[in-house]
Amino acid sequence: MNPVDGNFKNDTCMETTWNGSEAIHASHIYFHIPFCVSLCQYCDFISFTGKANLIDFYVDKLIEEMDFFPISRSLKTIYFGGGTPSLLEPHHLEKILHAVQNKYHLEGHAEISMESNPETVDFEKLKAYRRCGVTRLSLGAQAFQTNVLQQLGRQHDWHRIQCAFEDARKSGFENINLDIMMGLPFQTSDQFKKTIQEALKLNPDHLSIYALQVEAGTPLSTRIKNGLTLPDDDQVADEYMWVQDILQSNGFDQYEVSNFSKIGKHCRHNWAIWRGDNYIGLGVGAVGTVGTIRYSHRDSLKEFLQIRNGHFSTFLDQEFLPLQTRQVERVMLELRTSQGVLKSNLDFVFQDRQKKTFFEHLISQKYIVQRGDYYVVQPEKFFVLSGILDKII
Amino acid sequence: MNLSTIRNFCIIAHIDHGKSTLADRLLEKTGAIAIRDMRDQVMDQMELERERGITIKAKAVRIFYTAKNQKQYEFNLIDTPGHVDFNYEVSRSLKACEGALLLIDASQGVEAQTLANAFLAFEQKLAVIPVINKIDLPAADIDRCKRQMEESLALDGNEAILASAKEGRGVEDILEAVVQNIPPPSGNLDSPLKGLIFDSMYDPYRGVILFIRIIDGGIQKGCRMKLMSTGSVFDVEEVGIFKPKMEKIDQLSAGEVGYVVANIKEAKEARVGDTITEDGKEALQALPGFQDVLPMVFCGLYPVNGEDFDKLKEALQKLKLSDAALSFVPETSLALSFGFRCGFLGLLHMEIVQERLEREYQLNLIATAPNVIYQVRKTNSETIVVDNPSKLPNITLIEFIEEPYILAKIIVPAEYIGSVMFLCQEKRGIHKNTEFLDSQRALITYELPLAEMVIDFYDKLKSCTKGYASLDYELLDYRASNVVKVDILLNGEVVDALSFIVHEAKAAIRGRAVAEKLKEIIPQQLFEVPIQAAIGGKIIARETIRARRKDVLAKCYGGDITRKRKLLEKQKEGKKRMKNIGQVEIPQEAFMAVLKID
């Protein structure tokens, strides 16, 4: 079946636990690269600094872990996320992708995406990445202003971003994304707009524009507790509407709450996940979902590297996803996308009188529109999606 | 027991003048409890009472005291509540006594409830022993207290016992004074049983426990007890006393105070104030009994979760077993669906009941703003009683409306007379009298609409007098008044539970203030929410809660789907404490908005 079509009731290849023996019907792999030169103020992804000397071992372990996940389908996408995946040397990448080719079947036009920090790449390295098969590069740009970048704990400036971007183009990347943040405590609205305008000058194929989320336990959250103030919701909402307008008039299609792309340049990996496809995650902290099972790797680099004889199962926490949970997640994820949610996947909503009334109200107030067999959140209402969701799940 | 060695008395005082502490000292001094067993203020049994520092239910404790004349005396100490809402309980307790210790805080002097309680004691012809307490305080002014006693209570200041219950000073003198100055009960041991039910409490295991003062005769296990008002008969299972723990005894005799357990299931079967006697050997005449206690303040109580209706009903029934003053009838609200209209003695009583329901019965409740009872004369000459603003008939059907008035007595240091009068005027008060208790303190008497007091009078009185004012009130009568109903509309629809009745002159101001307050209290929603206040069909105020503009979590990658889902579920759970009316989520406190305006 094609998961994008939305019927997930019979794609249960695993019952309740995963022991590494059965074939997995997944077409997407995520590799987590948990190494950074320094940690950003806002980041709560799993990453380690000062451990670059372990990358060799880590890469070997990732390759070893592939055997634990015998994928039966051909791979459509591969995603290197982090951390800072661009801390991988080209030979690391080559080794991983070589192993992928050996162990799995990789489609000819597979998307191979890689996150990178501008200060960690140059023309030679990018060219080598490209040669290894990477098709899509994502650059963590975040902001135009040097002082704002410094406040965030970023190690680059805009000039570095420009150089990295141009190097990537010269190396043959035809799909380049820039990550930009909004709602930053150190940035005015005008500075945010300036950032977008500067980003557009580079002519990127894709823009991910994320409103800042303050995560517990990050240095940023401590600073906020100590009095650092964030821009209010109204300001961020204004910025969001502004950005939707300007990107639309620059030929971008908003295909998810925070993601905009030129035609054909959307991130197929993320799209598959948002549409409910199975995916495998490998490496420290990585998460995967296959049918009724969601598994996540623990976050100890040391333990991961010490796994012997393929006993990866001891390093995984598994969560069983009952039908109701999968229904809820499906609606939660699909309503974030421009395709929306298939009508039949909302049956559980329509069976509840109160939820149904609310949903009808959403439609009458034009928060949600019907497009063919799908219900779609209007882009200008993406920003209040949580308030919509918590009433219909 | 020889009647001449029995003394029945209580302690009366203004709130916080040290009544419970003195009771503890008396118990400790007479060995009723060992010092190591003392928790402070043992007479306040309920957890809530202890937290709030007030006493809700009167309890009777028996102690034995060997006086200086070497005779042993049986003391029955009857505790009384101190808050103005519970005045009726004070007068009940007094009926079981021959004397009262009138406690006055040496630093505060005579206060409104000192006066009110003292006069209740005088009315019942009790022997009153004045005690000036807290003489250890640096601010103690004994001479002033004595002067005030003489001037406002006509008591001889020289007879006052000086004490510090906290330090145990004067306790011996008090015990001796009880022996000397309070008369023993009169009564006839050989006459047929006659006793007064002066209070009751409910015990989930034993049913209703009656507190009884025996006038004549005696009562023991096996006695067939008859209630004189209803004629119903109960078999006495146990009689006993509190020491302060319950202790079974063989017999309660004339002049004594104690408890009776007789398999009574509900408080209403054996009403407080009734006279008990023995079946087949009846007393000739019943005792005068008590006036029924009428609730003065009403509010709607609704479960946040509709499924809890039955649980709320059960809880109210259980509370009612021990709290005769609580009343409740089922009602429905368009906004809040099924709940109860509950009647209380006053605001404090209302808060205590609400808190007990939430704490002891784990109920999640919405309370509507309190209101008083209105007597409405309709154009067809019919008079109806309205205890819920939304039930007020259409304006065209009303001839006139009467609202309850109270007589408020406020004692205040002279420098605050101006502010108190200003407050009372603002509350539609009618000034009756101002008299000086001494050179520094005045007693101000006002007639006030009870409705004004229900809102925030007490808090405002306290704040405009830096906490120095004391207040006592009694219900006077019902008076014709120009009151109107203000409706609140959310999203264009009347929310009946938010309607309130207010004097016409204040309607516009209050309507605006409530709309503004609601705008503050109700969080931003997915959709814009207009708030309107209206009288009849006429809109008098409008506010708008703008639609929320940002709530989404921007980033969602494969690794945090579970976390996102859990956040959503948590958010959903958090909203369960809110009431959904139309498409508007309203927090519980919004229903009290009318109380929270300045």
C-alpha cells in the first residue's frame, strides 16, 4: 500500500516488540550524528562536544546497526541530522552510503539530505559530499545579524553563510535549504525581515522558518527564567504572516507549518514522516516508527559505542502505538501539511458530537477548508494549530 | 452527681481574641489531656477549621476541676464559633450553659462580635465573667479594655480577670471564677426526661450524634428517646461525654451535657433545638427551641465534569447531615447544565462548604457568584422568591422587587470613621448612629442591603481601616428596591450563570467592570469572543477577546512525534478544568468575576 494514501490499518509488520529478525517495510532512513563543535543556546537535540575523535567508531557502529534493521523495501530517502552531520568527513559519509548500498536497495533518484553548519563546510568538502551522492543540503543559517547569532551560540556569521551557500551551488547542489529562526529574543521584527530578504538574495530552493521553541533544560530557558524576555505572540504571528506573503510572492510553496519550497524541491524525507510512512532511525537518540512500534535509542554515546555482537535491542526503548494513538498522530501530523488530512481518517472525530460541532465551526469560520477528499488547515491558521488539535484529538 | 458541683459554660469572644487557646489551657490545666498530647487548639476538630483559625461546630468537653475549697467540680465547656456568619450557633450553645467567659483581647479591646455575643449572653441571663486576654502583648491596654467594658457592656471592669491564655497566666483564676460566679444548673433528677438538642454532628459510622443538655431526669443506653416535635422514637444506643475524646458513660443526668447516639440516620430526623423526652414517661412541656436558620446567601454549584453530578449530590447530602444551615436544590443552567442552587449563612460559610466539597469529596466545581434572596411582586399580585438571578421574571411582569437589609454594627478606631462611612454610603447604606465607646473607638450603625455586603464589603471594610474594623450584622427586613438584572453575553449568547442582580444606579458601571474583568480572566481563544453586558435587550458594555494568534509548536521532525502528541494531550487535559460554553472555554474563576471587580 501507499502510506500517503492514508490507510494504515493493515501495515502492521510488527506486533508489539521488535527483535531485529523480521523484514521491515520502510523506505526512509534517518542517521543521527550527535557531534557538535559547540552547543547552541536553544538546542535540546542530543549532541556531544569535544568527542570528534569518536566519529570513526561511531560511523562503524552505525553501519553495524544497519544489520539490525533488515529493510525489505528500496530506500527513497536518507537523512543525516544532528548534531552537526557536516562534522563527518567525506570518507565517513562514503563509508556509510557504501554500506547502505550493500545492505539495502537504494532507489536511483533517492533523496539524500544532509544538515550542515556553515562554518564546518568548504567547497572541497561539499564537492566530496555531492560526489558521495548527497542531493540536498540544509544550512543552519538562523539569522542575518552577527550579534543575534552570537547570542544563540552560533559560530558563524552571514558572510560565512553566503560563502557556504555559493560553494554548495558550485559543487552542484540543486536543492539547498536555509534554516531561519523567528521569534528570537535578541532580534527585532525588522531584523527578522532583513534576514529573510538577505536569504532570498541567495535564491535558496527551500526555506525552513521555525518560530523559536524554548525547551526545558536549555541554556536559553535558564536565561528566560532569569528575566530574558521573548517577543510577544502577536509580534511573532505578524512576522509569520509577513513571511508567508513574501515567500509566496517569491515563488515558494508552503507545504508545512514551517517549511517552504520551490516547486519539486520539498524535503521528501520529512514529507514521508509527516504523511505517516514508516521510517528507520539509526544512532544515539534516533527514533524510528514502523507500523505499531515506535522505538527510540537512548542518549548515551558511550553505551552505544559499547554495544557488542549486534545487541542493539538493549539500547532501544519501544513504544506500542495503539490504533487510537496512530489516528491521533496522523491527524496531528497531516494537518500540519498543505495536503491536509484524508476525510476518512477523521471518522473518529465525526463520531463524537462535540468534536464534530467544533470541526464544523472550524469550517464555517474558514480555519479549515475541504479540498477534494482532504480537509486542509488554511495556511494563515497554521499558527494556531495546537488549539485546533487539542479539541479534535 | 450532685447538681451543685456542675458548671456549664462557654467562651464567647470576637474572632482571634484567643478563645481556642484558652479552651486548650483549661483542658491542659485540669488534666483532661496530657501536655504531650496537646496539639494546639484541640477543640477545633476539622482540618479546615484548624487551617482557617476558626471554629465551625460547637463541641462540648467535660473536665473535672478540684477547686481551692477541695471540692471536685464537673465542668462542661461548650465551644462556640467566632465568625459573624455563625452567630446562630453561638446562641444555640448558650442555651446549654449557665455562664459564659467573655474574652477580650487586651490589645484590641471590645469589638463588634464581643458586643453581639455579650448581648446574646445577657439575653439568656447567663452569668458573664469578663476575661481580658493576651495581657502579655506589648500593645495590651488593660485600662482601656476595662473602660470599654464599662461603657459599652455595663460590666464592672474591676471584675475582669487578667489572663494570657498563651502563657497560661490567669487560668487558675478563671477556673475558680467559674466555680464561684457561675450558678449550678437547676433541674430535677426525678422528673421525666427533658433535654435540649443544642447541636449535632454526623459520623459516617455511627450516624447522627446529638449534643444534649439534660434539663430534668436522665438518659441511658436502652432508653426509648422521643422527640417532642415529631413524636418519633429512637432507641438510645450510647450516651457519653467528650474528654475531649468520645467516652461512653452510663448515664447523663439533669444539669449535664453530653452526647447521645440513637441510630439516627440524618440530621433532619432530629432537629437541633428539639426537646427529647422518654417514650411513655413524657415531660409535660417542650422547651422553647430555636428559630430555624435561614440561608441568606445563594450560589449555584456545578460539577465541571457533568458526570460528577451524582457525586456532588451525595456529597451535599453528606455535608447537610452535619450542617443544618446548608440548603440545596437541583437546578439547571443552560451554560453549566446540571447542578445545585445552594444556600448559606454567609460568604464564609459558602467558601467553607465549597472547599470541603473539593477537598473531602475530590470534586472539581464551578461556583457562580453569590447572591441574596429577592422577593418579587409580580403584576398579577403574586409574590415569588428569587434565589437565582437568571430566574428573575421579565421586567414587564414585575411590580416591584424587595431585597433584604441588614443592620450592621461596625466598631472602628476614631480615625477611620470617615472611611467607613464613605464605604457604607457607597454601598447604599443608611446611617443610623455613631457613638463613641471611648475616646478612641466608635460604634457605627448602618442599615445596608445584604446584597452589597455579599459582594466585597468585608474585604473593603478591612482594607479601608487597615484591618482594625470589626463587624457584626443581623437581618432586618425586606425593602422595595430598584434592582435590575444584568445579563452577560459571550459570543452573542446569554450565559445564564453569569447574570447578576444589581441596583439600577450601579448597573452600567458594574456591567462594564464585569465585562472588563471577564476579558482579563478568559484566555484568548481560537476565535474572537465578544463579551457584552445587557439589561433587558439593551447592551450596556462590550469588550472583545481577540483571537489567539500563535500556539503551534513550530518544528516537528520524526524524533519528537511522541513528545508532541503528549504535549497536546496534556494541553487538552489542562483545558478540562475549563467549561465549554458554545465554542468558548471559560475558566472556573470567571463565574466569580462579579466579585472580583473594584
